[in-house]
Amino acid sequence: MLLSIKEMEVRKLPFAETWKPGELDLSDSGATQTGPLVAKGLAELLPHTGGEVRVKGQVETTLETECDRCLGRATFPIDTPFDLFYKPIESAPTHEEEVAIDEGEAEMGFYELPGLVLEDILREQVLLQLPMQRVCSDACKGICPVCGGNRNETDCHCEVHPGDDRWNSLKNLHIELQ
Ligand SMILES: [Zn+2]
Ligand SMILES: [Zn+2]
């Protein structure tokens, strides 16, 4: 859906849309959308700002990724508000100015005519909600380094000796410190 600047010059643009899994391309994120993605909100051109656009709303969906520890499915229900501001691209800072931008200003996006694509905004907002560590649960025990079994499903009773490299380097460090 195009949030048309021309239309916003006449009226505020409400939106309420649903995208089925697969309709929004999330492929480069490693995540899959498993439930419908529902977004509602309002886009408006702010008066006396030289063309600043505000897009405010709420997006809801469910994403799934591979668990970082056990390679099983990790599910992330997402329900997040957003309140975003965009300036016309002509007012984007040049490279030299960019360095001087403070952190608050860096949150500002830019748009080109004919306007903003709502799907692009939602894709970004949804992916921002994915945690850095994608685990199926905080208690996930991961995969056994000895037999390769999923420790959540079977207790394999393999003995993992604390003789691996990581442990040794810690011991060495300890000796050096003394
Ligand atoms: Zn897991
Ligand atoms: Zn094992």
C-alpha cells in the first residue's frame, strides 16, 4: 500500500490491513511469518514542517526462526506500536552533515515522491523486534556436543569433560595472573 504524499496533502490516511504469510518478503532475515500480519494506524503530513510525515500505528504478527541452540523452531509473537517520522529526501543531510547528526535526529527517515510504501515500514518494524539471540526458550538446553542429540528431547547422559580449549585458556589465564 502506497502512503501517497499527494493524498496526505488533502487528508490524513488511515490504514488497516492484513498480510498473509509470504506476502511480505522477509527472506533475508532468516525469519518466517507464520501468522497473519495485521497493521493499523494513521499516516499524516504534519503542517508547517516542510513536508514531514508521521506514520503511527500498531503491528501484530508471529515470526519463526531456527533456535540458535537446538536448531528447533523458535517462535516470536510480535505486537508492537510504532511512531515514525519521515522528511522529504531533498532535506536529507549531505555526507559531511551526516557526521554531525545527533542520535535523536538519526531516527528520522526520508521519503521520495510519490510517497512511502507501508509494507517496507512494517517489514522493518517487525524485524526490529526479533531478539539478537533467537532461542526457542530461555531454558533451551541446546545440542549435545558429544552425540549431537537434542538435549531438550532426550537426556543422552554423555559426559562432557571440562578439558576443552575454552577451559584450558581460562586456566592459563589464571596462572599468568598469579
Ligand atoms: Zn532451542
Ligand atoms: Zn550426548
